[in-house]
Amino acid sequence: MNKKIPFMKYRKVAAIISAVLFSVSVLSLSFKGLSLGLDFSGGTLIEVTYEEPIELESIRNILIENDYEDSQVVNFGSNLDVLIKVADQNGNSSIGESIFTLLNDSGLNGELKRVEFVGPQVGSELRDQGGLGMLVALFMILMYVAFRFQYKFALGAVSALGHDVVIILGFFSIFAWDFDLTVLAALLAVIGYSLNDTIVVSDRIRENFRSERTLGPQEMIDLSLNQTLGRTIVTSLTTLLVLFALY
């Protein structure tokens, strides 16, 4: 199938949208920061299952009345499962059982499914190691692409990856979504897919520059993007199908 989508025709519009999203993300990360999950901030996670749906506000009120103001209460999976996250900087690993007992004494009898505790020191180490791992990955990508292609392609690839990472982190900052180890793993997966597509397109551009001497740079990029578009769509769709199956 011959695809002739003029990608470069809309490059200015795409650049403006990208610049706006990038700027908003940087501002949000600078002034608001990330809402770190328990993996990075430390604290206790309690999952309780009830036979009937429970008003989350009633659980929040009980926690606030007992000096657990810095807590989050959300449904997990269904309206029968409640997830309680409590920040605890004192390293008290028994706080989960205390909260479950407190809820039972208040008439909210349920079944304790799990209690997970992460100390603040461990959370800080995980945060530092996760950030360092991402920087090392970006540096190794820069070196690989520079060796495999040219330094210009390498700078473009790392800039694109940094752009993707900042915007994703910006959305997490704007909407105050929890950033934990699971999200970090997903972020590294995004980097992998983005890099994979960048390498494929870069390789096609290099080959077309060798074989198509009559085309200018913009026409060459359009040709290369159209030639790899089918592969990009198929790869993305197969990944989404797996994710939908897991969901």
C-alpha cells in the first residue's frame, strides 16, 4: 500500500504543540513536583475487602480523627476493595495492623488482604537508584546510536527520548498520579519502544539518502516515515492488545 502522508508539512504545528506540552511539564515538575508512591517516599499500604461497598469518606474521616491526616483512600479493582496509603516517616511497620483494628472498632468490619511497608530510607534509595538507572540508560543509548549511525542521529534520538520522558512525568505531576516502581518500569518501556522506532526510521533515512539522490531532506524524511509507518502501527497495536488482555 502506497502511503503518502506529508509529515513534514505539519512539522511546525507539531513542534508548537510539543513545545507547549514540554514547557507545561517542566513548569509543573519545577513547582509542583511528583507525587511519589510508597516505593519512593516510604509508608504503609493496607488493602481491605468488604462484603458491601463502603463510603470512602467515612474511612477518611476515621483516619483524620485519629491523626492520620497524610493518608489516601481509594477503591482498588472494585468498590468492595479499599486501598489505604499512609505516609509514615517514623519507620513504624505495625501501623497497618493498627489502622485495620481502628476500622474494625469503628464498625467497618472487613477482611485484611495485605499490608506492605516501605521504610523511608529504602524509599529514598529506590528513588536515587531509579533516577540513576534512567540516566545511565539514556547515556548508553546515546553511545550506541552514535556508534551505529552518526552523532547527529544520537543527539536527535536522546533529545526525543528526553522529550517523551519529561512530558510523561509532567502528566503525572499535573494530575498528581502516584509515581512508583511500576510507573518507572513503564517509563523505561516507553523509552525502549521510542528508541526502537527511532533506530528503524534512522536506518531507513540513511539507506534512502544512499539510494534516492534526487530527493531533498524533507522529501527524504517523508518517504522514510511513510515506509516505516506500517511497522510502527503493527508494533503499537500488538503491544496494546497484550495490555488490554492484561487489563
